[in-house]
Amino acid sequence: MPLSRSLSMSSLSGLPLWEEESLPVEDLYLFEIAWEVTNKVGGIYTVIQTKAKITVDEWGENYFMMGPYYEHNFKTQVEQCDPPSAAIKIAMDSLKNSGCQVYFGRWLIEGSPYVILFDIGGAAWNLDRWKGELWDTCGIGLPYHDREANDCLIFGSLIAWFFKELTDQLQDKPNVIAHFHEWQAGAGLVLSRSRKIPMATIFTTHATLLGRYLCAGNVDFYNNLDKFNIDREAGERQIYHRYCLERAAVHCAHVFTTVSQITAVEANHMLHRQPDVVTPNGLNVKKFSAVHEFQNLHSTNKAKIQEFVRGHFYGHLDFNLEKTLFFFIAGRYEFSNKGADVFLESLSRLNYLLRVHKSDVTVVVFFIMPAKTNNFNVESLKGQAVRKQLWDTAHAVKEKFGKRLYEALLKGEIPDMNKILDRDDFTIMKRALFATQRHTLPPVTTHNMLDDSTDPILTNVRRIGLFNNRNDRVKIVFHPEFLSSTSPLLPMDYEEFVRGCHLGVFPSYYEPWGYTPGECTVMGIPSVTTNLSGFGCFMEEHVSDPSAYGIYIVDRRFRSADESCNQLTQFMFSFCQQSRRQRIIQRNRTERLSDLLDWRYLGRFYIHARRLALSRAFPDTFKMDTFVPPPVSTTQGFRYPRPQSVPPSPSASIHSTPHHSDEEDEEPYDEDEEAERDRQNIKAPFTLGAVPPGKKKQPGEYGN
Amino acid sequence: MISFSFLLFLTEADQAFVTLATTDAYSMGALVVGKSLRRHGTRKRLVAMVSPNVTREARLSLEEVFDEVILVNVLDSQDRAHLSYLGRPELGVTFTKLHCWTLTKYSKCVFLDADTLVLCNVDELFDREELSAAPDQGWPDCFNTGVFVFIPSLETHGQLLQHAAKHGSFDGGDQGLLNSFFSDWALKDISKHLPFVYNLSVSALYTYLPAFYKFGHQAKIVHFLGGTKPWHFRYNQQTNQISPGDLDRILEQYVNLWWREFYSHTQQQVIKADSHPDTGLTQHSFVSRPRQSEKKSAPAQAVSTLQTSSPPLDTQGTVAETQTKEEERSLELRLLTLDEVSSEQPDSSVQTSPSEQPEEMHTHPKDVSGPEAEYSAYADLHNPAPGQGGTGREPEAAGGSPTPSEEPAPEPTPVETEEEKQQHRRMWEEGHADYMGKDAFDNIKKKLDRFLE
């Protein structure tokens, strides 16, 4: 049962202490500006929403988020209230008096931060004038057909206007830090700077506009990073104005940050500025007071997936469910950006390997990627119905059997085994068996696809021939819809499903951060990622032997596609060869990494960025030399050590025969001992004020 | 003169949009058609055909927007038309419309009914062949003749007249005639079927509302089919709204848009009539302030010291003033004022008078410079937000009204650079930034560095 989390980290106590003095937050205002504040459009929403808690803990009443006002969002997510500070109220009133609508309230998420929301539509009548101002400022014009860009300019102009009014009120104290996210907020930064508004500015890009476009266009991106003529690429893709806004914001910001090392490389080439700080994305990690509760959750949820598999593969259940591993890939349906191409190719190789090794392990692979469908297909639903019918038949026979057994015992005799089931019972069972015979293979997809013939996953499945044949050791289930606990087919939500699986596989090509493997990690599920994803880079940097901790990092940057496929195949094959005990140990280690992904650790990078921005904007008041040098580089961070006990990796534990039972697993392993060793290797924890005791985490906060 | 020739270069002179006004009321519509085409930066010529019963005043006001205003008269046209007409007098208006085929100085034309409203640039229509048109909502195997692409030709014109004389029109109007003449439209070549968004009948919305919600934002030309035309509604210029409740919301929004378009041009003329009926040269004032937006809830104080040379801000006061002036004027009054304008300028032949040429060349960039001003009104339409007023383009006129003694200062060089700047900005706004040349980011960076130091 999930319980509240205590402040003490459960399995691992150590993260390095930051020897920075905390900022004098009572003399500062922090504003965080993003298009997705209270407005879920894409991934930035998750970042901002989960980070709010730790920022509020640090800044209290002096922290404000700013976003666009949409009536529906406001009604459902915000509780209106009065601004706590007179200066903010005056600044808001000044906008209101000029005919623009501004709203203030508390965002109803964890930490309940203050939000200031600007009505875009209500201020649209200024658009022409503001376009003129932007034009005079930097010579960037916005095409009138690009509605989003025009909205962003209105938003940015309102923000800059607000800051002007606010800083006129505040004069020198408190100083203002404004943290802008993504290009949509960029105009606000550029305009604020051009009007010489006295504040420290930070600009964070989560992915570059151009990088995303180039990768989506199947360009060999990372090998040609330095060769692109970026002005031309942006111009040819009709996004030149957006690209200019983004670059202008990057150029004007006091501090520029991005979310991962790989995006830093990208930004260096696509935006021509090296990020000052890398600010990785975190999660609010849910901890259970019971040790290894996540292992119990794994087994209960695994049982649910097994039920589904029994139905889906009825008539073909000649594999041992106890020796069946569940792999999955999930996310937006971007076939090559998410690495589904590499994954499918590797699965075909894995199938071959498992067959030639005569392995008794079966792998069922789930593709959870929403595509256009016409709802569930009959064959899948029938599978679940058949399973239910067999269950009912077995149950009915069992009842009769039990009754006769009971009666026989009452008479004081051992029942005659030949008579305990009569002909009727056999008839019922035979009828049930005949009814459940199937002449087709178990379906690859659970839904009727609209673009069946051109769907990239299905066409590749056809190419590699993984049709769920009896002798295939790799079976594929393509679920082209997000999971839901009300589904008649697989009634689980995403979190439950992830917990029930054994391995998440995310061999992405373009993934500035990548929450999916992170979510696996904090649930104690091993995952495959790549060194092109922000998450993979981060783990490579912080963990000495990531695969021992259940983070397999495929090299897609310096290897050819074929080599990457081989590497991924090898990872999966070795995973299949682990014993159950080895997998349990690996999950424990994986789960131990979750502290690393907690905002309470990762939030410090944001703290550092703010400090740096202050020292640049107000060099007289805030001197950087009193601060500890930036902890960005690898050497300054900490690394999880290589586990002391023999890692569960196959190189050490390949057995001469594929038939090895858990009993012959003789690796020395002591969970407590190992956790203690980790603890000693790592410095004391970094804490950000007290967490209110008994504060419950909401379930399902992992997005998706 | 440099800018004038530049504009000529932009205009593709052998292709034209054509509209037709047969009454004074329809000429209001024609005015809006022309104005909305200009606003969206068309590069084609604009031609208005007017029938003899249209008053000279209305015709003159059309001349300010259109490149060419042509008087068409069935009875003194070519003999064959005359004869056909005598045989079929009930087709009078239809014959007038057929006149468009005689505009042979143009290689291709697009006809727009006077009760249409253009929402974005539709120059791509000229890529189509004769005869391209959108299906009629009532009988989709027939095309609607509110919007169609044709190639002027005297031969076709003659055949049409012959056809009319012989077969008449099955619906008594031009649509029946053209549909039976171009009878292979329905089956032969699908590329001649214009998408419905080029001729969106507002009255069709009720029959398929979900489709409108799905595709309505793509509408390019709205056609106010049916007996009630936008000019039949009373428009309150203070609120920028027609009296609410008269009709459903969607139609109401489009009618509001139509009125805003109407006023974006005509109010300026009204003021001209009020303040200096003799010169008509106040148009110069908006050259120096080409992009101002009206302020909806403007403060009430009257700023009357505005000069044409003042920065393009703070015009709210006068706008409010102008609006109050306009407030109680009903539609009929406005029409009257329209008449006054022209009657007080008896010899204002705008197109020909050499002294007025500079004015003409300034009005053009102004007319086409601000398609984005429509943006907010358009956003209003498709994303209605409470309390959001519309945008009008009245302030240009407001700048002129309190300065009656203003001389038509020629100032060629500053105007020119301003002109170029406008042109440059417009290129961006049409998505044609010169990203490999003067708009390269390094140049933008230099601009940024000016204030970052």
C-alpha cells in the first residue's frame, strides 16, 4: 500500500551536498514564464508542474509562474486569489486599465504556486502595434498565417509590459529573476532586454526548434551537426521567424540553459551558444515505507499482464508464462525518432538468437504507441472472452468435483478417481476446448488500424516476419492506443503496466530528455535508453556501470545503425538470460537510482542557474566568486559506484546450458550490505527544507 | 516614384479580380470585396463593373479602391447582346454579369460576387483554369457563380449570349445559364472544382454545423447567400457589433467582420466630408502611421493636438471621439454621407489627376500592409473570448480629422525609407524573409547587440 514518503531517502542516503549559500530569497522575486503553465500542450507541462513543489519550498511567496490565460484551464486548474504583493497588484492593474486582462491565482498542483495568467485573445487588438515594436527592436517579422507565433508575441509583449510596470514599482528591491522556457516565451525576454528592464534573465530550451525539424525529416543529424547552414535550413522549413525568435532569446539571456548534455551539443550548433548550465528534468519520486513494496507491485501487476497474454495467445499457449518476459516501448508514435525501427530490427535478431540457443524464455513485446484506429479488433476481444469462458468452465467442473469429493469423504471412503468426473463433465470440457480452437495466429495488433497497409510498425513486422508463430520466441503485441484502466482488453493504467513489465526499451534517436526511461527507473524497472537521449547522457555521467543498475545505454551516436542494433540485441539477450533472482537484484539497484532523478536533487541545477544569472545582471550586489564553481561538469558531480557484488550482467553469468534454475545461482548478494556500501561511497544528502509530514503524493503523477 | 514603380512590379497587371455592383447597396458590398482583397495583399488588378443605375457617388467611392471601375450597359453594348436582351428581357442582370468576359485586356480573371468577403490572400485562384468554381450548396452538381475563374474572350462572350438567347436560364439567373453552358463542369475535370472554403455559404452552416467547426477556420471567402445581406444589419460602431440576437452567432461574427472591413475604409471618407470637403488629401496622414490599432475601451479624454508627424501612438482619444461621432449614425445616414463625399468633390477623378498620384501610391502599401490587423477579428471569430473587442483600422482616419489645416507635405525621402521598411516587414509577414541575405541572423544579432551593451 502506498504510504507517505519520509524525508530520509529509503535505500540510499547519499547525494552530494552543495556548498552554496542559499540566495537571499526574501529580497528577490522569481518568475518562471512558459507557454505551458496551466496549459498542457506537450512535455514542458510535466517539467514545470513537477518542479513547482521544490521551487515553492525554496522561494515561498516570492515565486510566481506566468502563462497564457485560457478560460477552461483557469476554471479547472486555478484558484483565483489576490496577489500577495502590492507591487504586483499595481503592475497588474496598470495592464488591466489599459484594456488587457490579467488573472492571478494559485495553481492547484503540488506546492500550489502562484500563477499570473495573461489573456492572449483579449489583448489581440494590440498585435499590429506590437509587431511593429518587435520589428523595430530586432527586425524580426511574424507571418500573419502563423497564429501560434502571433500568440506568442502577444504573450511576450504582455510579459515585458508587466515587468516594466513591476520594476518601476520595485525600484531596486527586491530584485527580479525571470526564467523563460522555450521559444514561445522568447519574445518576452527579447523585449524586456531591449527596454533595459533591470532583471536577471534565464532562458531554457528543452529542444531546439531546428533540431526537432531536422530529425523529423530523417536527416543524419548528429554526424552533420557542424555542417548545417542553419539560417537556410530554417528558412527552407518555413520556420525562420520562429528560429530567429529562439536565437534572439538565447542571445539576449544572461544565462542560457538546456536539459541535457546532448541538447547542449545540439544547441551549440543550432543556436550558436554554449549553454551555461545543464538543468536536467526530474520527477517527484514516490517512495513506499515498506521496503521493496515496488517488488510486490511488480508481481501483482505482472499477474494482470499475464492474464491478458493468456487470452491474447489462447490456443497457442505452449510457452511457459513463468519464463516469459515482458518488454515494452511507449510514447508518441514517431517511428524513427523514438527508435522503433532499431527496436524491431533487434527483436528479429533476438528471436533468432533465442531460437538457436534453444532458450525456454519467451519475450512478449508491447508497443504502446497511439495511432489512428477503428477501435479494438474482434480477434483480440474474442481472445479475452475465450479465456473467461475456459475459466468459467474450469470453475464449474471444479465445483462438481469438489462436491463429489466432499461427499465421498463424508462417507468415509477415498473416492474412485475414475468416477469422480462423469461423461457430462468431459463433454463440457471437450466442448469448451473445441470452441476455443483457433486456426489463425494470435494477432499482432489489438486494434483495427486505419492505415494498416502503410503503418510503419506493421510493415516492418511483416518484413521481419514476427507473426507470433509457435516457434517464435519473440511475440509482438501492438497496442495503438494509450492504456486505460477501463479498457476491456488490458485494464491497467500506464503506471501499473510499467510496473508489471520487466524491461522498457527506448532506443530513441531524438530525445532531448526522455521521461519514459526515467519513469521506469523510479518504479524499479530496468530500461534501455541511448546516448542520444538526455536521460541516457545523464545516467552515463552519474553512474559508473549503468547496466548493472538496469540502465542499458545503446550507443547510437558513434556507431552505425547496424552496430546499434547488435548492441541492443545483445542487451536484450543478456537480459533474457538472467535468472529471476538476478532480475530482482537488478530491480533493487535500479530503484536505488531514483534519488538521482528526484527534483530535490536535480533542482539544484536550477538554483545554480539563478545564482549565475544574478551575478551577471547585478554584478555589484551578487558576486559569483563567493560561490562555489559550477558543478556542471562530470568530475564535479558524483557517480554511483559500480556495485560491489557481481553485477547481474550476463558476461559474468552466461551458463553453458540455457537451462539453469534459480537454485544454481550462487552469486553472493546481500541487499543491505550493498546499500550500505553505496551509502558510504556517496556524500550526505542534499535537503531543501522540511517536507511537511504526511503529505500524500498523488498517484499517477508520472505523466502519460 | 520609385515606390510606385515597385508596386507596379508587384501587381500582375494582366490578371484581375472582378466584381459587379448593380445597385448602390451592392456597391457597398463591392467596396468591401475590394478592400478585403487589398488588405490581404493581392498582387492582381481590381476591377469593378457597375451598372448605369448605380449612382455616380457610389461609383466614385469604388474608384478609390479599385484599379478600374467600368460602366456596363446592356443596351449600348455590342449588337448581339442587345439583340439577345431584346429576346430575353428577364435576364437583364445576368447579361450585365456576362460582361466580364469582355475584359479582354486581362488574360485571366476571378469573379467575386459583391456579397462576398475575402478572409485571406486568394491569389492562388489564378492557377486554375476556366471555368473553375465551387459546388453550390443546394445542388452540388452545379457550381455556384459567386466565385469563379474565367478567361475573358469575346468569342466565349458571344457564345454565352447565343446560348442565353436560345436556351434561356433554367433558374432565371446567371447561375442557371452558366451551368448549362459549362455543363461538363460536374464530371469532366475535378481540378475545376474549387474547394468549398473558397465560396463558403454562410447560410449552409446550419445544415452541417460539425463540418463548420472542423473546417470553418480554413474558410477563405465567405459568401452571404440569401436575401439578408450584411448591409441590412444595423451596426453599432462604438461596440463594433451589430445588434446582437438578430441572428446566430457564426453569421453574426462574419457580419461584424464585414462591417469592420467596410468601416476600415469608408469612415475615413466620412471624416473627409466632415472636416475638409475641398482637399481630400488628408490621406497623407496615414502614410506616416501605417500600423496603429484601435483601442477598444479608450479613455474619454479628447486628444486633439495630434499632428501627423507625431509617433504612431496615443490616438485613442481621437478614436473615441470619432466613434462617438459615428455612434448614432444609422446605415441610411452613412449611405447619405457617402453621397455627400462625392457630391462635394465634383471633379475628383482620383485615378487620373496627376496631382493626386502620390496619394494613390501611398494608399496602396497602407491598404495591403496590415493583413494581420484582421487577425484579431479573425481570432475573435474562431476563438470567441469574452470581453474581447474587435480591431478596426479607423485610427488612420482619426489621425487626420483634428488637423484640418494640415498641408499635404510631400517629404519624399523619409516616406520612401518608411515605405521600404514597410515593404521589408511585409515580406517577413508574408513568409518571405531574405534569410540568405540581409535578414540573416547575424544582422539581427547586430541589432540585438545595440541594446545589450
